Amino acid sequence: MHTLYDSDTYSVTHMLANAVAADVPADTLNEGEQLLIVPRLARHGFEIVDKRSGKEVYLDGSWAELFQQQISAWQLKTPTQEEVEDKLEQYAELAQNPVVLH
């Protein structure tokens, strides 16, 4: 997990894929054998928190890909903070989930 952007109004965190699955059930291993754990589905996502409303939206799949393209475009042409926040506001309109501590 990496925080990509943090301001008074928005926070953007890149969530890296960490789902793992075992190739072999652990109870079938012989003594001394180790369980091989590999990623089953390498998907990532972005969490955008609107600090004003206290809501967050999680982008994954095609939404995450679109947002990744936006980040790549920002890397080519450094935007102003206003331009970044205008774009984040568009995504934040999708936010329905209240931010909770866990």
C-alpha cells in the first residue's frame, strides 16, 4: 500500500495485490516440505478518500486501469494541485462508503 497523494481534501492510496493461494493443502505436506504460496489474481486498486464528506471509493478492475492511465498522464505533464483535485472530485462523486477505522 502506497500513499500517492494527500491534501486537506483528498487522499489517494495505491493498494497492491496481495491475495495468495496455496498450491497444496497444508495438512498434506510431508515433514520438512514448505508450502508454496503464489498470487492467484494479481489485481491492484486505488482508494480515494474525500476528507470533506468522510467517504471513500475503491477503484479496481477497469476503473483502476483508467485511473492508472490518468496517473501516467500526470507523470508526463505535471498538473497543478487544482487540476489534480478537479479530477479526484469527479471520482469522489462515486464515493458511497463512509470512512471507518479498522
